[in-house]
Amino acid sequence: MKKLALAVTLASLLSTNVQADAIGIYLGGQIWDNKASGTLGDGSSLVDFNLADEKQNSFFIAFEHPLPLIPNIRIASTSLETKGQTTLATNFEFEDETFTTGADVRANFDVSYVDYTLYYEVFDNDLLSFDFGLTARDFDGDVTISAEASSGSTTVTQSDSIAVTDIVPMLYVRTNVGLPLTGLNLYGQGNFLSIDDHTLYDYEVGISYELIDNLAVDMNINLGYRAVKLELEDLNDLYTNIEFDGVFIGTTIHF
């Protein structure tokens, strides 16, 4: 969140030199009720920790301008946190710790990220819009595995963590189809990557309704489905094959 706040502040300062009618500012957010499923580990073995369903938050700000050769910018922050617990059927190694068969182990999973996207508008009207660009996804979190075992009158705690701090490039696309005379729009957007044994996607499809539409401000409410796939091969020693998916509700304001 600190990175997002800094980026938004810098972008806001830069925008003060641009006339108000020459730039569009978009603010938005959503609450995402998702299910988590899959496995994680450090490469030697992957374990299903029965990850819990959680509600995640996502926020974005975007700046659009009329200059044709300079890309627009979009900055988005997404929380991606969950917990899980399982009883090991075999030994499980995670970083410098070996968790033995039969141990009750817990996972704290936080792979939240900030997206920095540069994009162009191919079409932009009330009936059809299409954007494409490139995203730098900046992961900033950690995954911790822990367990407790009794040895006589004492309790022994095992714990180790992997910091997930890396930047990966992704393709960005978005399209919007307006339904005339209804105030409704159908839209889809996503980021995609398949390279170097990493397979990631983050897409949403939904419908939006115009609550406010005037010269000063537009405000939409959005409903839809979102899915995030994290198939990571050695991202800071972390291996995952996890998917988050579920419904969301959000809003977008355009100045």
C-alpha cells in the first residue's frame, strides 16, 4: 500500500499541470468474495493446506489523456491473503525447515501486489472501447509455514518464511460494450503471463450500471466474477499452483 500511495501522489502532482478538460481521472475499488484452492511449497513437494475462503480488496486509479503516442497509466493494488491448515501425510521441506509426517502445519499466505500499467485506447466511444498495454506486477508479501509439537513438558515451534518480492511483466487488455438506452455496460479485463515456467492470469468479467452520468462526474456500480491463477515456478524459491475465484461488487468514478 505504501508503494501505491507514493505512485498516486506523484501522478496527482503531475496531473496539476494538465488542464482539467484534457485528462480523465478514474478511481475505483471492489470487494471480492473468493474461494482459494491449490497447493504450495518450495519445489521438493507441494502441499494442499485447505486454504480458507476470504474477502479481498482491490483499488485503482487511472489517468487518460488525448496525446496519441503517450500511453495512459493505471495503478492498481490487490490484497491476496489467506490461511490454511493440514496434517502432513509425508515429510515436507520448506526453506530450512523439515516438517515431519503427522504434523499439523499451518500456512499464512500473503501474495498481495501492485500493478503498474501503461496502455493505449484503440477504440473509445459509448458503444465500444478496447484498451491494451503492458503491466509490471509488483509482488510484495510472504508465505509462512509453521507447526507446533510437544516434547515432554515443552512445546517446540517450527516456522519458516519465504519473502515474495519480485516484479513480473504481464499483458493487459480491457474491452467495454455499451447497451444503448439502458445505462448498462458489459465489460471484461485481465492481465496474462505465460513465460519461464510461470503461468499467471488475473481477469474479471462483469456488468456495470451508470448511477450518475453528467458533465462533472460519472459513477458506475459493477458486479461480476474475478479469477486469479498463480502457477509459480521458483519465484524467490516459492512454488505454487493456486487459484482464487469468486464474485465481486465495486464502483468506478470518472472525473
